Amino acid sequence: MREYLVEGIKKIGLKYTDKKIDNLIKYLEYLVAYNKHTNLTAIRDTKDAIEKHFLDSLLLQNLLDEKNGTKAIDIGTGAGFPGMVLAIFNPNIEFVLMDSVGKKTTFLQNVKELLNLENVTVVNSRAEDYINDSNRESFDIGLCRGVNKLNVILEYMIPFIKVEGHFLAQKMAGTEEEGEATNALETLGAKIVKIHRYKLPNYGDERLVVEILKEKSTDKKYPRRAGVALKKPL
Ligand SMILES: C[S@@+](CC[C@H](N)C(=O)[O-])C[C@H]1O[C@@H](n2cnc3c(N)ncnc32)[C@H](O)[C@@H]1O
């Protein structure tokens, strides 16, 4: 499995160290074992987990390098995708990994301790409840995969992002949610800069990353109280 992971990382064109690979493998083994008694992810096959969770998360690495940020937040990280994988790969970036489900954040806290990851803070909360005056507009990079439609996750994410910071939203190909997100982007002070198309290195499935730039400060009335973005998207 180590070779399969390393081959995929080479195909994406990333530099790596043995320490980073060791940590990714420890995390993978812990995930596979934990998932047998606590349901964290529907992907149970180890090879599928490498491809669809680990390598899929690493598809963001080249963009992350370009952005040069020092603080990142992953909203709805689940079992740590993409945030935990990228935290292992980027010890120089501070990551907040947030999820509203306690069994997922308990697992992530265990991974943090197992791997001694000083750059990771695990938060058990909904995004709408976690925001406050000190963390508002304080992150350079936002990450979010598989949580909801773009017009919903924009309201969770953009208030956390600094002006001139970026939200790198991972989407499956074919969802085409950008059209529905025009009002949310304008209301929150952001715009789509580019849609990047990638392929999973071994399986070849297409993946999108919507690169969003925050241009203006967001009105403090956003996000609206928990659940409203989902029920009545901007
Ligand atoms: C489908 S899972 C995706 C998990 C992970 N990002 C992945 O791609 O494997 C969506 C996750 O988002 C979390 N979530 C949904 N709404 C949220 C919110 N408002 N704030 C924080 N987490 C949320 C859920 O608890 C769930 O773990």
C-alpha cells in the first residue's frame, strides 16, 4: 500500500519526505481499523481510501503551494479530508479541522496525538456557531469537500477568510453549481477566479477545484444562524 500511495503522489508531481509518507500510512491504518467499529467513511477498501481520500486531498497541494498561506480551515472535514492529509504534508501551515459530529472530531484528535501534529487544531462545532470576532476573516485558505452545494458552503466559509484569501472548494465533475452561487458570491464579497480540472492519478476520475478569491470584507450578519444557509441558501 505504501508503494501505491507513493506512486500516486509522484504522478501528481509532488515532492515528499519519508516522514510524511510514514505519517500518512499511520493515519490510513488507524482510519481503516477505527472504521471497523465506528462509521467514519463509507469507503472501506484500503486502495479506494488511498485514491479517493488521500490522493484526492493531495490534488490540492500544488494550488496550496502557490497561495503561500499560513492559516487554513477545513469545514466539514469528516474523517480529515482534505484537511488532515494536507496538514501532514504542510507542517508550516496551521490547520483548523472542523466538524459538527463528535465521533469524527474524537477520531481526528486521536490522529493529531498519534502523529504529534502541532499544526492541527480540531474543532467540534458547526461552522455557523464557531465564528466569533477573533476568528472572523482570519484564514488565508478555506477547504471544503463534499459538505453541501456551493451556495451553502460559501456562507459557512467566506466569513472566515481574510480579504485577498482563497477558498479552494473541491467538487465532483458534473455538479456545475457555479451558476446557482452567483448571488452568494456577490453578497459575501467573493468571486470565482478559476475552475481547475484534475484526474485521480490511478483511477482517472475527474475532479474539480473551484478557486474563489475573497475580494471584500463580509457583512457580520453572515453566516446567518445555524441551519439557515442550508434551508434558505443565498
Ligand atoms: C459528506 S461529509 C464529507 C467529509 C469530508 N470532507 C470528506 O470529503 O470525506 C460532510 C461532513 O460535513 C459535516 N458538516 C455538515 N454541515 C456542517 C457545518 N455546518 N459545520 C461543520 N460541519 C458540517 C458533517 O458532519 C460531515 O462530517
